[in-house]
Amino acid sequence: MVVQTIELEKLSLKDALDLATLIEEEARDRYEELAEQMLVHHNPLAQGFFRKMAVVEEKHRSQLSRRRQQLFGDGPGRVSRAMIFDVEAPDYDEVRFGMSPREAFEAAMRSEVKAHDFFAAALPRVKNAEVKALFEELRNEEIEHQHWVQTELDRLPADSGPEIDVSDEPVAH
């Protein structure tokens, strides 16, 4: 996780909402990329899960964006996506050919924990009471997301290996 040039002590509520929106956007985009990788690797279960996670992240991004719009309109922000990297987004090396659905859910769980840890670590540095309240809310939402992912994980059968569809793969003659 990398957060560059963001002075947490000086964040305004507008900046914090922009930051949170960008974190969700990055996670959404990464899940979409991972879903595409699973499509290429004929792994429909992991692909479907990553698409579902992209929808969840987009929903949260949209909520934060609306909140920012209601409070501050379209005014320019001081936080850009170039200032963050992998705050919540799954690592690129989390995904590989033939990963099982359980491994996909576990990758998502690590991402939710990573996001929680970011907000928890930021809280002691935040001075603005509104930003502190927002970060506490976001930290707690990441706990809720972890519970949701864990519930989904608990529904999966024991990991029996990769779930891949090789029906379109060439076969040796």
C-alpha cells in the first residue's frame, strides 16, 4: 500500500471524501482487471466473484462520490489517484491461472483487511473531527465487508483445487 504526498494531519473533509472515493475506484478497477484475467484463464467462478466485488466497490465509491457532491459540489479536489496505490485493491500477484474460488475469496479478504488497516493507522494522525468520524466509519465498513466475505467463504466447500474450464483448450493428438 502506498499513499504519497497526502498529509493526513491536514486533510479536509472534502479531501478525505476524495481520497476514500479514489480508494474504492482503484479497488473496483482492479477487481474488473482480475475478472478479465479469470475470463482469459477460463475460471468462471473466480471471474464471477471478482465481478461481484467490483460491483460492491463501485456501490461504495458511488455513495462516497454522492456524499462529496452533496457537501461540496463539483469543486476541484486536491487528492488524485496518482497519490495512492494498492490501499484496498488486491495485489496483482494475488491472481493466477487455475486459482480456486476459495483462493479468490481469500484474496478479497486480504484486501478488505488491508483497507481496514489503512484507515485504522490513519486515525491517530487525523486532526479534523469530521475526517476522523469519516475514517472511523470507513474502518468499520471494512469490518462489515470482512464479515460478508467470510460468510461467503464459509459457504464454499473445502478447497478441492482450481475451478477451471478447459473445454476450449487445445488437446494433444
